[in-house]
Amino acid sequence: MDVGVSACEEDAEFGPPLALVPGAGALMRENTSAGEVALARCLANVTLRVTQGTAVTILGPAAEAELLGWDAEAYQRTLESKPA
């Protein structure tokens, strides 16, 4: 079994919200937030549009931090923290 999947099983409540498992697909925790589901859908939509052989650039920690610092991202996190 893949180490990432094992980690998800051991800490299913607090592990990663999404795991991509070859042969199984995308697995999500039962307690995944609406924002995390929306982000997973966005990721799926983007990856459907990337053609085979296209070079993909992985964002580093600085670029990730810059994106997470957007006002819209901060607002989304406040919405997620409010009870439904």
C-alpha cells in the first residue's frame, strides 16, 4: 500500500482532504469542507485541459504563500469557518 494512503487511513479525520490513487481515482475525507471540495473540482477541471506532454510548473512555497494571501482566499477561509 502507498505510504500516502496509509497516512490517510491512520488519520482519516485530519489527514489530507484529497488523495489521488492510481487505479482508484480521487479519494476525499468524509469531513472535507465545501471549500476543499470546490478546490478539488477546480483541480480536476484544470487537469482535464492540460494536454499530454505539456510541461507543468510546480509552484514553490513563496508562490503558494502569495496565492494564499489574496483577499479572496482570506474571505473564503472566513466563510468556511462559519457554521452552516
